[in-house]
Amino acid sequence: MEEKVGRPYALWWHGNRRGISLVKTAGVWARVEFPGILQLEAADAYYLGGHEYEVTDTEKAALIAEYPDFATYITTS
């Protein structure tokens, strides 16, 4: 995902890519920008932003249903 960072002047804004992690706790997926180790240890499953994972077709369908804007980033092998 990309967000704009910088000063509030037109020439200072630029795009900055940040990894958004997906963390599943108690059966509910959540978008987390900076997950902590305790949050990850308590999670049922997680996908850390900026990393590549192989997912099944079932996982892909569940993630896209929850986060349709991630559809272009989620692929199966």
C-alpha cells in the first residue's frame, strides 16, 4: 500500500510504500501497520507486510473477501 508523507507543501509530498500486515486473532482478520511480538504470538495466523507467502485458494478467497483492495497483491502458486 502507498501513502503520502512529507510536509503540507505541494512539492514536498512523495509516495512511500509501507508493508501492511494482516493478523488473524479469534477468527477475525485485522490490518496492522506495526504488529508487536505479543500480538503475533497471540494470533491464530498472520502475514507480515513486505513479505511473500504461498496461500491456498481457500485462504486467498477469504482474504480477498475481507480486503478486496488487496486482491492484486494476493496470488496463489
